[in-house]
Amino acid sequence: QVQLVESGGGLVQAGGSLRLSCAASGRTFSTYAMGWFRQPPGKEREFVAAISRSGGRTYYADSVKGRFTISRDNAKNTVYLQMSSLKPEDAAVYYCAAAPAYYAGSYSDAYDYWGQGTQVTVSS
């Protein structure tokens, strides 16, 4: 069982930056692949970024490639999403998720555990 708690969301101007954090409970964090997803208002949840359990492999949605960076610190049981050059269309509730695998990519059904989400609002 893994419990995930996101933090770091908030209001930012377009072009600004935010860093989201997701803290995981338990001592088995390093055995889980992690991902970030988001749900814009009135839209379906979509994939943002994924990282393998070692951190050696990452993958991004085309819409955030070059602007967002996913990373993890297994010693701190935390995964991060550094977001830069934010656009109004990045506004969403951001969720982190854990998959009991080396790497899960963008396949949301592979993720067994989800956080409660953190709101990101981008003003134009």
C-alpha cells in the first residue's frame, strides 16, 4: 500500500514556474514507477510525465516536453515535477501516481495508487 500526497500547487502568472512534490508513505517507494497526470477543468485526465523506479528513464507528453522535468529522490520518498514557462492551458489539478513496475509510461491503468491532487492555476 502506498499513500501519495501532492503539494506545491498554486497560482502563477504565465511564463512562471512551479515545483510540485509528491511524498509517498512506506519503505518501498523505490520499487514503484511514478507518474504525473493532470485534469484540466471540464476535460479528461491526461498524462504529463513518467519516471522509472531508478529515475534513469523519463517520458513526457509532447505538450510539456522541454518545459517540465520529472525527477525523484528515493531517499526522501518523493517525486517532483518542475514546471517552467507555464501557459494558461497548463492549468489543471495535478495528480501523482505510483505503479508497481520498473516503468509505466503514460498508461494510466498501470498505476495503482493516486494522490488527491493539487491545483495549478495559470493567469494570462
